[in-house]
Amino acid sequence: MTQKSSSQNSIVFGKQQLTIENITSIAKQRTPVALSNDNEFCSAIDAGVNFLDKLLEDDGVIYGVTTGYGDSVTVNVPLDKVNSLPLHLTRFHGCGLGAFFNETEGRAILAARLASLSQGYSGVSWDLLKQMVTLINQNIVPVIPQEGSVGASGDLTPLSYVAAALIGEREVYYQGKKVNTEQVFQQLDIQPIKLRPKEGLAIMNGTAVMTALACLAYERAEYLTRLCSRITALCSLALKGNGAHFDEILFKVKPHPGQNQIAAWIRDDLNQHKHPRNSSRLQDRYSIRCAPHIIGVLRDALPWMKQTIEIELNSANDNPIIDGHGEHVLHGGHFYGGHIAFAMDSMKNCVANLADLMDRQMALLMDNKFNNGLPNNLSAAQDDRKMLNHGFKAVQIGVSAWTAEALKLTMPASAFSRSTECHNQDKVSMGTIAARDCLRVLELTEQVAAATLMAATQGLELRLHSGEIDDNSLSEAVAATREQIFNEFQLLTEDRPLDNELRHFVDLIQNQHWTTY
């Protein structure tokens, strides 16, 4: 048995139940990783390896070890060739296309695959596990194409790029560049591993790509529920909305907990208990009045999404499952990504609804037929400069475009199963496509949020300048957000290109810069 390591400052694999936060922390290079030295974990790894060796000595039949893959299960592989089979698996799956996952996503994928293999039911060696730890801790990240997985038998093609990196093939990101893996290994004196008979299949035949992306998506979606609540409060203030729409008594009679949390956040932001805000309209339009009900759908869905993602993360999701202690080889379908597919299809639907909500809020702010006296397009131009300046007019067009694209992507990927691989993989999950869609919907919604955050704050500032709102009436939280935003953004008085500022705001949102709740 090879040496094992553990560290108090590391996220330890093989010992603890991992969380979404663990994976995002690893992905963002906040925390190193280590393998547990727990006796039970060590025994499970050793038992799996020993059992497979024993089966091979006894000439046992094991899918993907002494047989071909997929529909080729009927093809027997003689014992003198079983050591070559995993190498062929990694190489013939090297056909991914499309854009490449970025370094953060690649680190998350490495961590998610290590999580599955560390369950002790994959029959992998210490050499493989330690090599994955080395890649993560030295920030050597496989360059993985995004396209080519149908989500069962797992993420075969994208994960082949992980397997290739472990054996010193293809490319990795290192020190911010794409570099030949062999070159990096030589530079750092890392020895490529040689895959044992089950190991190619163990690395590739699982749900690590979709699960890693789901972990990253969850963190961004959760933050958007908080940011959209703050944006709604800013819009309500700028529109001189009716704060009573968020009354505590009102929400007690429809007690969805996430919805009620959103209403409470908005209510506190409006400082409603100290400065009740009423409107000339008895009822504000739905994009303000119903915001807790819209944002609350995602907020209430997050707990079950988290549970689903974390169960998948902490599962052995390859095939076959190797029970070393009980000496069983169990052939099944744990590579099927249906749970992640459903979570991601659901999440992207809820997130796109946030884009649609903010798009409608933006429309109210821009139009002097609906904005209770704000200037058209929120331009802060004065006197004879008014006719020249157009404020946020083009930005609103952009918001409409980003929202439309987000809504278009809400078609559930999991409903588009395609029979493939000689009808062996005849019902597949499309979980990785669902997760990729969700990340794109998140990006588009973050763009909408960046624009609406700017516009709503500009609208609030115009009210403050006119004296319609006293800045002493603002809650501490809203006052802090206002200050944060104007540290990054100058009031839009004369027309100027806003693309760089919008990109900067999107970056700040993705890094959770804006203080929320």
C-alpha cells in the first residue's frame, strides 16, 4: 500500500461527507486536498485492488476489464491484453469538441471525480488517487472539451481528458497557459501513472462533469436569489413603490419559507418598519409586487437541489461497482445522471425567471409612462443636454436580448434522450448538457442583474437628488449597496459606452462582491 496523507488544513477525501462548498472551495483554489488515513477507508481501497487482482488470477469475467466496452461487452479480452484495454478506452474517447471548460470548472471536475473514486467501490489504486491529489494541489488542470457527453454511461468523453492527464497525455492548464501534459510532468518531476485494468473505466464512467458543474451552478444561483431581492428593493424605491406589498402579516398566510425569506429581506431593505412607503397606485405591477413569489420559487427549490447534488457527489457512480470486502462485482447503471439532469433543468428554469423578472423591472424604470416621474431611459442629463442623451436605452435592449436567450435555453435537456452506441445506451440522461445550459443561463442572468443593478441605483440616485427620497430614510443595507455601486460606477449623465462597466459588474457578481444578506 502506498503512503497516504491527511492535513488539518485540507479537505480530506475518503473520510467526510463532501459538500457543494467543499467543491467550490477547491475549484477556486481556496483549499488543498488530501486523502484520509482512516483505517476503514484504507482497507476499502486495498480490498478493491486485491479483489480485482484475485479475479484476474482466477480468470474471472469482469465488464470493461476482461470484456469490451458498452455494446462490445460480448467481446472477450484475453488476460495478456487486459492491461492495454484502459489505455485504448481513454484514447478512443478523445473526440470532444466545442469550447473548453475553464480552469475553475476543470478543478471542480477533478474534485468531483476524486470524491466518487474515494468512496472505495471503484477498485482503483492508491497511485491513481494520489495522482489526482497531485494535480489538484499543484493546479495542473486537464483541458476538457465541453461537448460530447450524453450523460450515460456517464461523462465518458470529457472524463477521458482527466484520464489522459493522469497518464501524461494531451494538454493541461498550468500557470495560466495550455501546455503539453508530458512537458509539465517532466518540469515538476511527476511520474505518469499506468492505468490498472479497471481504472480507465472507473475514471470515465461516472457523473463527475455534470456534478462539478452543478456544484458551481448552485453557488451562483443561491447568490442570485439574494442579489435579485436587493435589486427589487432598489427598483421599488426608485419607482416610489408600495412597501406594504411585503408586509409580514400578508406573507404569513402563504407560508412558503423561501418566499417569505425573500419578502423579509425586501421589507427590511425598504426600511418599511421605520419609513412606511406607499404608492400612488394601490397595487404595484407584478414585477415588483410579486417579486418574492418569483424569486421564492428558486429559494424554496434550493434545499432539495443541494441534497440531490450532494448525494450524487458522495456516491460511487461508476460501473461496475467493486465490493472488495464482500468480493462482489455489481453491474448496474450508477453512471446515469438523471438526478443531476433534473436538478439542472429545474434550476435553469428558475434562474431564467429571475432574468425575466429583472427585465420587466428594467422596463418599468425606463418608461416614463410607468416610472412615476423618472426621466425617460433614466438619463441624468439636464436642460439643453436632455435631447442629446439616451441613458440606459440601449442597455435595456441588451437586457431584452440576454433574457430572451436565457428563456430559450429553459427547454429541458433531459427530455432529449437519444439512443446511441448500437442501442446499448438507449436511454441517456443528457445531464451534462443540462448543466452546461444552466451555467449559460446563469451567465445571461448575471448580465441582466448587472444592468438592472446599475439602472435601479441610478433611479434611486435621481430620486435622492430631487429630494423625493431622504437619504436618511434608507436602510443601512441599501445605503451600503448604494455606496458600493458608486465606488464602481459613475452616474450616467452624458452618454458613454457602458460595455466595460457592465463586464466589470458581471465579474463582481460572479465573485459575490455586492453585499447582500
